[in-house]
Amino acid sequence: MSARRSRVPSKQQVRVLAHLLQTSAYGYDMMKDLGLGPGTLYGLLKRLFDEGYVEKETEIIEGRCRISYTLTTQGKYYAERALIEHEYEEGIKAMEES
């Protein structure tokens, strides 16, 4: 039997996690900052929320409902690990290409 590798986070997920490691953010702001479409971003945020890596805080600002996303303690650990894995995978790709 061959060893099964864990799923490496996608580039988009790594970008979202790196952003949330820096600060909590609203979805719309992340779309602008990261250049991701709403389907991609909110799909990732939903998955991260469902897995317990992100928490949401809802507030009313100027009559509009705004949701702020923040990494949980477990999410910070996951984000840091995901960034290391991503850098490792990119390094392997670079070595294979040269």
C-alpha cells in the first residue's frame, strides 16, 4: 500500500488564510484585496467556517449587515501549517522544473 498524502490547500485558500492571519476582514474587502470572485471566496469561507477554522461576527453598519471573518485559534494553526505546506510544494515544483 502506498502512503496517502494529505490534501494540500489550494492557492486561493492559502491566499485567504494568509490574509486572515494578518487581520480579520469583511468578505467584500477580501474580494477586492485578493482579486477573488464571490463564488470562490464565500465557498472557501464557508468550508473554513464549517471546519471550525473561521468564526463570523455579524454587525449592522449604516443599515447594512456586515460579516467579519476571523481565524479561530485552531484556524491560526491550520493557516500557518497550510502556508508552510504551500511553500514546500512550490519548492518541490521549482526543483522538478530545473
